[in-house]
Amino acid sequence: MRYGKYRFIAGFLAIPLLLYVVFVVSPYLQAIYISLTDWRGFSQNRNFVGLANYVDLLGDTRFWRAMWHNLLLLIVVPVVTLAIALFLATMTTLAGRGGALGRGGVRGSRFYQIVFVFPYIVPLVIAGLLFAFFYNPEAGLLNGLLRLVGFDWLARPWLGDTTFALPAVMAVLIWAFVGFYFVVLSAAMKALPIDVFEAAVLDGAGQVRTFMSITLPLLTDSLKASYIYLGIMMLDGFTLLQVMLPDGGPDGSTEVVAQYLYRAAFTDGRFGYASAMGVALCLVTLVLAIVILRAGRRDRVEF
Amino acid sequence: MNRPRPGLDRRQFLQRLAAAGLLTVPGAGVLSACATGGGGPATAAQGDVSAQNPLGVAADAGLDVVIFKGGYGDEYALFHEELYKKAYPQAQVEHTATTQIAQELQPRFVAGNPPDVLDNSGAQKIDYATLAAEGQCADLAPLLDAPTVDDPNVKIRDILLPGVLEQGTYGGKFVMLNYVYAAFPMWYSKPLFEKNGWQPPTTLDEMLALCEQIKATGISPWAYGGTNAADYVLDLSLGMSVKQGGPDVAKKIDNLEPAAWQQDVVVAGVQAIEEMVRKGYFMPGSEALKHTEAQTSWVQGKAAFYVSGSWLENEMKGIAPPDFTMTAAPVPVLDSGSALPVTALRTQPTEAFIVPARAKNVNGGLEYLRLMMSKEGASKFAELTASVPSVKGADAGAAATPALQSVTAALDAAGSDVFSWQVNTWYVNFYKSVLQQQLGNLLAGRIDANTFISTVQSEADKLAADQNVPKFQR
């Protein structure tokens, strides 16, 4: 196996590597190059302008506001989604009659496990349309329910309200993603070693204590990976917002970077500037991934 | 015996893989599938000019037509292509219909192989100002001076409806033929108004009085779609202003003149909207509705008035009840001393057809547009789409719908008193991110008229000073 080993490995890797270079590396490099030009996207005219686009970006309040909206999504949606998913997963895999050792969760867990995944199966575009109806100020289910129970003062034009439009969209995102992360965390919990739990019970730990001291630390890796996936999605957020609030929401209160980028490119004809935004977004995404991966590094528990 | 050396460990392997990846990166520049690739100059096909063939079409050159398949469909284009094939039997005509104009056509423009005719319309259209500024549109001047298909003694420029020339002129060159003549009146349901004895108002005072009456019956006087179409209300506000002060009011705004938004009539128009908001004349919750939702509420009778372009009836086909009888009325004037009569109407030719400058068959493209403007071509369009084409002499063979009838009547009543503004086509970003957004704020009661005026004015001044945006003048 020694002879021709490198050629053997290279032979196997050549095609995937070539595909990767053509479809991933090269567009990135082109985007970086375009971001240094004043290209308007519909001709060969392109002048090199150095970092001018990036300088403009630094002073563009609209860009920073959009970035702030992304950061809000990034902080709120994953935390709430994972908290709910963790709670539901615990309830259906670890909790219930068997105490700390009871695998199988509360009564009817099987049923819940199927039902909780449903929202995730609904494509985000459809979810956006459904929730637009749900939030409709006059005919919508939400205001209808509020009025039914006498909370008229709470009913409002959700998607037309500068304070509530973004939280309303966040709620849809949370609703859409809880199911998937519920599955991920359930699977992770089922794989935890039972003897650690047995030891904890022998030491007299209750259910809450077991969860805080055993379950949660053992799930750190899964939670981190989930946070990164969700975080990357929140740095995008284009699909749902474009369906629900295509023009950036009331007073621009829900516009995210991807929407601004898309508009700068396709309605404004500023592809150079839009590429600069794309590169900035890419950097932020990388920083996010690095920060989360390095956060709370500890010795891994092998089991 | 020597022990065999251990193989690559994982770390070494990864390091070498990364090195290999980096080594291949400089080679990425030679890839031909680049967004930044090149394209050669095109030479267009030429034929002999004659009385039959005033534009010098090469009879055997192919014609590549790309149509925006939106509210008007693409059936009319298939008919126009048949006309072309009849005239040039040897020509291969290629027909593409899409809604993703910018996304699908961008690579073709960049690579220098655009189609011969492009209907650049819809939400995904290529920004007009960008296309014009990049020199991608052929000058349509030869077409304007060409004789019409139906009468060799009449030139094409003489059969265009008012505003078509101006709408398609960028930097002094006529480069876009806007084929559909859209009007922007207020709309109401005739039976509803007759039942209540309401008359469409002609002045702002009448409008406010009528709104009060309408509100008393439990119907909202006005609806609008706040999440994406607050700008429709500009037709009411700025429409009243332009009627009051004359077409120059809009010209100053389009030319980004200092203090253009601070003209008295413009301020008065915005204050009128503020007053209507304060008095609750807009349907509650409108700020959270899309235009489609707002229009649906309106045809369901929850609101009395709606302002929009004349595509409205087509858009609400199947949603509006059969007896709705959608009817147009011009927006009111501010008061009786107006520069333009009450019948004046904002019209804007839409559905921009261009012949790309680097098309392989520019002359064929021009000829295709000439055929579109023939009596036969224009009448067929009117019949298939229940819309008014922007050339004289088209008779709609179709049974005229209530909206089309009332728009036609309104256009006849307006005669030459039509006006428009270009800020929405020249400066799309300013229009959407400033005007539309601030109008949304005004309509939702988040800001007052003064704040609206000062914000829009300062943003317009910023735009005037922005070197990155190509400017136009009227």
C-alpha cells in the first residue's frame, strides 16, 4: 500500500476537489473581486475602486440597522428554539414515571414525537403565507382569539407595528425550527450512557439536578452544533422575511442584510456594493462559528 | 526487516489537503464559467431597406424574443411573433416567457449575447436606469421615423399616446417602448355608490365630506396595502398636488431640485393625507396588509376607495364579485383654482420593451416593435389583456369590461391633460426605501406631514449629491 499512495489518494480526491473549487472557491473569489469594483451587473463595464465599497458600507446606517436585525434574530431565535426543543426532548425521552432512569418520557411521548416534527415539514415559504393570515389584523386567527378571550387591548396590526413586526417573524422561525432540533436533541439524549445517570440517582440527585449536572453538560456538543446551524440561518433569514415583509417591514424595522443585499444588486444595480455586503456577511458568519465553537471549551467526555 | 513507516496521519493529511486546495485556487481564474467572464462585440444582421422593409431587416436572420409572463400573460406575444413570421417566413423566431427577467437575462447581457427583443417588466425587471446608463439599449430613433404598418404616410412617432416618448427617453435617447398605457385613478364599486347616493368627489373638501359620510355607514373610506404598497397612495397625494400646481410640480421633484418637496401644493397634498389618517379614513390595520390583502378587503366591501394602476381589474379577476363593477374616477383637485382640470389623469406607459444594443438582429427587433404597434397587433393585445395599448388606433375586439370602459372614458375626458412623474422609474431605490417607507409611516400615523416632507426632502438632497447614482432630467 506504500507504493503510489499519494497518487491513489489524489486520484480519489481530484474530482471532488475540482468540483469544490469550481462551485465554491471560485464564486467566493469572484465575489471578493467584484466587491472591489463598481460593477452594475449588466455589462462588461467594471472599474476597480479598491475598498471604496467597504468604506461606504461602514458609513451606511441602513446596512448597520439590517445587521442589527440579524443579530437580534441570531440571539433570540436559537436560544428560544433550543430551550423549547430541549424541554420537549427531555419530557419525551428522560422524564416521566421512571424517574431519572425512566427512558421513554411522559405518557403519550410516541405521539408527541411525531406531532412536534410537523411544523418543520412545512416549507418556510408556506409557513410565511400561513402566518401572514394568522397575523392579519382583521380576519387573523391571533387577533380573533385575543378578542374572543376579551384581550382586545392586545390585538394590533402585528406585521404593521414597528415594535412587534420582528418578534412576530421570530415567532414563526421558532415555530418552524423547534421540531427539527427536538429530533436532534432527542437522538442525542437517547445516546447518553445510562450508568452515569444510575450513579447520579444513587448519589441522591433529583430529576432537576440530574438534568442540570448530567444531561446538559453531556449535550454541550449537540447544542453548540445546533446553535451554529441555526445561527447561520438567522444571519440569512431571507426566505421568510421576503415572503412576509418583502419591503423591509414597517419603517424598515425588519429588513435583514440579505434583503438589503438582494435589493442593492437586483433593483439598484449595485453589484459591487452588494458583493461587499456579501463578503461582510461571510466574515460575520465565520466569526460566529469560531466564537461558538471556542465558547466553553472543556475536556470532552468520551462515552 | 525495516518496519514500514506509518501512513499519513489525519493531521498531515488535512494539512496537505488544504495546501492542495490553496494551490488550485489561482487556477480558478482560468475558469470560463465566470460571472466576470468576457464577451465579444456583436455585429447585427443587416438587410436591404425598401418600402416594404423600412428598417432593413435581414430576411433570414433569427429573432430571439423574451417576454415577461405576468398579468398580461404571453399569448399576445405569440400572436406578434406570428405576424413577424408571416412577414419574414425564413426567420426562426425563438420565444421565451419568464418572470425572472433580471436573474435570467443578466448572464446574457454580461456575456454580450442578449435577445433581440426584451419585455423588461415585473417585480424582477432589470432596473431601467441601470440598463440605460450601461448603454445596453439600442436607440429606437429609426423606429420612430419609420412608417407605420397600416399607413406608409404616417410615422410611428405620430401614433404614440402622450407620455410614451418621455417615458422611454433616457439621457436624451428614446430607448424603451412602454407598450401598455396605464392610468392611475381612484377606484370604487359603482353599485355601492349608487345604493348610498355617493358621488365621486372632485375637490379635497368634497372628498373629506364624503369620507365622513362613508365612515358613518361603518365602511372604511379607503384601503391601502401598507407592507409593500403604501406608495400607491402617492397617486392620491401627489396627484392632487400636480393637478393643483401643474405638471412642473412633478418635474421639479423628478429633477431633484432643491426644496422640490417643499412646494406649497406638495405640502398641502401630504397634509391632506395626514388629516385623513387622523380622522380614521383609512381601513384599520391597513399598515399590516399586503396590496393583495387590501384589495381583497376592498372588493369585499370593507372599504369604499382604492387607488392603483389600471391593471387592478385584471389582478382581481375571480376575486371581485361579478357585480362589483369596478369604476375609475380621477383623483380630486385640492381646490377650485387648480392649474389642471378635475378630469386630468396621471398616466404612465408601462411594460418596457427594449431592443438590446448588442443584439444579433437589432433591425429585426425594431421591426418586431413596429409590428406590435400595427392596428392588428395592438388590437389583439387589447383583446387578450383587456388593457389599453400605448398606440392610437387599437380597437379592442373583446367585450370591454367595466374597468376598461371607465378607464377609456376617463382617458377620453382627460384628453391631453395627462401628467406623470418619473421618480419611481429613475430612482427606484429612493422611491422604495424613502418615499414608500415614509408614506407607510405617515399612513400608519407614526409621523406627521411636516416630518414626512423634511425627511423626504433631505433624502432627495442626499440623492442629488450622490455620485454613484446616474441622474436624469426632464
